[in-house]
Amino acid sequence: MIRKTVALLLLVLSGLFALAFHDRYWRWRSCFNELGRCYDPQTQDVFLEQAGVAWGSLSLICLAVALVLFIAGRHS
């Protein structure tokens, strides 16, 4: 029961990190300059290309651990 709860929590976190990846990197992927920065003049935000690696990695790690917990729960 605890394993499934933790796996579900990790799936939710994976989804939230995926949303952050989309918002902070994916929408702006064609705007980055040679320094890895993108400036949005409407909101005056500066987006960094490294955000894609950070948020994407967190999302994939949470998803992978959740899948391992689900699979391990089915075999025990």
C-alpha cells in the first residue's frame, strides 16, 4: 500500500516537473541565443536553456522510479 502511494506521488511529481519543463524550456526552444538565454519582452522574463535539462531530468527520474515501484509491486 505504501509503495503504491509513493509511486502515485512520484507520478504526480513527474507530471508537475513535465509542466515546468514545458513552461520554462519547450515553448522557448527556438528563441535561445548562443549564450543559452531567451528574453521575453512581454513578461520581461529571461529563460535559460539549462532549465530544460533540470526540469526534464527531474521529470524522467520521478517517472522511472514510479515505474520501478509499480513493477516491483506487481512481482512481490
